Amino acid sequence: MRSKTLLLAIAGICGTIAAVGASKLLQGQGSAEKQPMAEIFVTVQDVEIGEQFTAENIKLEPWPLDRMPEGAIKDLENVEGMYSNQRLYAGEPLIARKISATPGNTRRDIPRDYSVVSLQTDTATGMGTLVEPGDRVNVIGFFKKSDVIPQTMTQKILTGIRVYAVDGRKRRTEGETVSTPARTISLLIHKKDEEAWTYANELGRVRLSLSHPDEYENNNESDGADSSGQEFLKWIADHSKKADEQPVVVTTPEPAVVEVAAAPTDEPLRMQKISGGVTYMYELRDGIWVVVQSSDQQATGTSENNGLTDSADPVDNEDESDEYGYLNGSESPFFEDGPSASQGQQQATGNGRNFE
């Protein structure tokens, strides 16, 4: 009897303890269900400094009032169009002191693996007054036939490219009238599309076309690069390969014709002069007229004078020529008629000049 009583006492004690514990547990759950909650904005993913808040990186989430941080943002109008001024991690509540109206000068609003390129606008196209930051545009190139381009044509370079800024302005001017056309449009392109962009600007002329943003949802590769840019690079590479495979025709240049000056004749330049009844034969040697023969030498039989120069001018001595002019012509006492005279005249003339 005593053992049965002891067992019953122990069982009663355990039952009492279990009942008290269950009661406490039910009371705790009830109080938790009744704890007041409120919805606040939290980040869905990591947000970089200067990155704008969008529906992709923030959401509303219930949050206990007793654990809600001071300054937590509950209304959409307080976060719409705002930027992060510090790095935020996924699941972190948005607090007023962590957001700002401008991205600042950190360039953190440029996503990773992307770059910003700029294009000068053409006033004739009117794109400077139509494009706003956030719009999506197509990049079209016009190319003329060359060693790299197979034929004159237009080619789509990039599609659905987001406009990063217009004249350095990165916020839209909704409801405002744009009076001055923009001169520079900045585009946000993937780093893998930089090569296509550079080729297009160097080889041709680039223009922009504006269209509806919903047309560009599925135009990117898996890594974020634009499919049109990769097709353009492939088009350039294929043409370059075909150009390299074409045979090169090598032409042998014709030999150049070299004009050779005629060799100088060995016959020297000579002239005759009659002075004082004596006929002198002059020969030009090294720029100097030298007496090589005279009529008195022939009469006396003396040898040829090869080194003596006449002191008289062989050409310009008009006084002496007039003084002995009677010796020339048909009035000369030495004049003879007939063939012998003609032969003497030929001998006197020679291959030089006869000064009278």
C-alpha cells in the first residue's frame, strides 16, 4: 500500500508541473500573436552607394513596433526616386538618414560590369529634345564601303540601351518644357559592348533612335551584353577573315628608264681671227682661248704655239677689225676668184666662227 501511494504522489506532481508549463507556453504564444506590427521598407538585395531605389531592390515587410528602428520609412513617396548614401545589405530597414535625393559624385549609380559612353547629338534629328534619362534607345551606324566594310550600308549596333544622362543631367524633366536641345547624350552599356561601340564610331557615323521600352526586355545575352553588339562584331570579323583569304596579286614594276646624257665630243671649239694681216687660229681650252696656229707660222714653218694667248680680245675688238677691214671681202688684195677661193674660204671657216 505504501509503494502505491508513493507512485501516485509522484505522478500527481509531474502532472501538475506539465500543466503549469503548458499554461505558460500558451500564454506566451497568445501574447506574441497580439504583438503590434507595422510595414516598413527593407532592402531585397545589397544596395551600393549612390544606387537608386527601385521595385527590384526594396519591398514592404511587417516589422514589430518594439524592434522598429527610429526613422524607418513606411511611405512610398518618401523613398521614390531617392538614392542610397551608404552601402545597404539585404534585409536591412530603410532609414531616413541612409537615403538622399541625389546620388552624389561617387558614380556608384553605374552598375558593375557597365560603362558610360557619350555621343554628340545632331540638331537636324531632333533627338536632343526627345531623349530623357532612363529612356531606351537603339544605336544605328552608317558605314561606307572600305577595306573593313564590304559595302555601303546601315547596321544595327546596339538595341535597348538605357540613357544614363542628358547633358550631364541624370533626372527626368517630367512636365517641364525643354527649350534648349541637348548636345551630349550619355549611354549605359555593358563592358562587352564597348568594342562594338568603338568600332562603330571609328568606322562610320552613329545615330540614335527612340522607341518603346517594352521592346527591349529579351535582347540581352545571359551575361548582360547586348546581342546586337555581338552580332555586329561577328559581322566585322567575318568580313576581315574573307578579306585575308583573298589572294594577293603581286605585280612586278617596270624598270625605270634612265636618261643618259650624250658623251661630249672630242673635237674642240675653234675660231679664226685676222689681225695685222695675220690669220690666227684660236682653240678653247679650259675656258681660255689659246692661239694654236697663225698664218705667219705657216709661212716661216715654225711649230704650233700651244700655250700663248693673244693679248687682243678674240671677239670684241671692233677698232682693230675696222682698221684691217680692207683685207676682207672682194676688195682685199688677197681675194682670188674661182674654185681656189671657195676652197680657201672653207679652210678658213673650219668648224668654228669667222669673225670679220
